[in-house]
Amino acid sequence: MNKFIFFIMLSGLIVLPCRAEILQDEFVNETLKNIPIEKPKTHLNYNYQSTKKIPIKMHLTEDIKSETKIHEGQIVYFKIIKDVVNDGIIEIPSGTIASARIETIIASGMNGIPASIIFGDFNFPNIDPNKIDYTYERFGQDRSLLVFPLKWALTILPPTGSLTNFIKGGHAKLKANKIIEINYYPDWQ
């Protein structure tokens, strides 16, 4: 009996991979037929041993008032407010306009969890993008530090503790005069 079970399992292992077939998604093929798709940038030859970093100080060119007024993939522009100097050479002069992409938008949640906006794909003129910090994240007001103690205090009265679930976190806003900082690593390869 054991030989019979072994034979069935072995034949199943041989036959199953041979029956695999490539499925085509017709909807995707039709909708993306005329849209150029960017391939991701690959960085295969790298050396990140150097810890030398130079801060890049900049601010938005226009306000972001709420995470609901923007969308993922949107390009936003930053203005450099201080020269970026490496070994006495100005790599990025002040006043330069740089672009970034809004990569992720996280809406505010229950229990005081704040909203978040993640900026990435920073592009500076004449600077290799692999030598720049990848992302900058802006959070809204975190109200969970108020909500959770309040929830525990109200659990004595049965339904009132659950009502604190409806307290939402703050919106992620970024004003044009708010200075943000990301790092430039000139010796990275």
C-alpha cells in the first residue's frame, strides 16, 4: 500500500508542473495597450559604506492643506533655501526647484491615528537620485495619546469607552513656509 501512495504522489509531482499555463489578462492588455509604462530604475552596482551626508533644506512651492486635496503619483515642487556645498563646491544652489512624487497617502483613522503623506522620488538637477534619501514623511496630529487613556478611563461605564473609537487623527498638512530636510550622500555609488 505504501508503494502505491508513493507512486501516486510521485506521478502528481511530475504531471502537475507540466500542466501549468500562462494566463493572459485581456482587460489589462486592452486598457494599457497605448499607455507607455516606465520600467523601475535598477541600481545594481552600489556602495553605501560612506556615512558622509549633507542636509538639503527646502520648502514646498505651494501649500498642501489636506491629504484629501492631493493624489498618489502627483508631482510636487520644492525650492532649495540653502546652498548644498560638498568639499567647497556648490552642488545645488539655493533657489533651485526640485520635484518629488507623492508616493503614499494614508487617511486619518479611528482612535486618533493620524493621516500621513509620503514624498519620494526626489529629483535635483545634476544629482544622481541614488545619492538622495528616498522618502520624507509628513504626519498629522496624533491623538491616540489622548484617546487610549480616555478609553480606559471610560470603560467603567460600558458603552462610553467604545465611543472614543470615533475620534479621528489629524490631517496631514504641509505649508509652503515649513522647512523640510532630506540628506544627500555624495560618496555613495
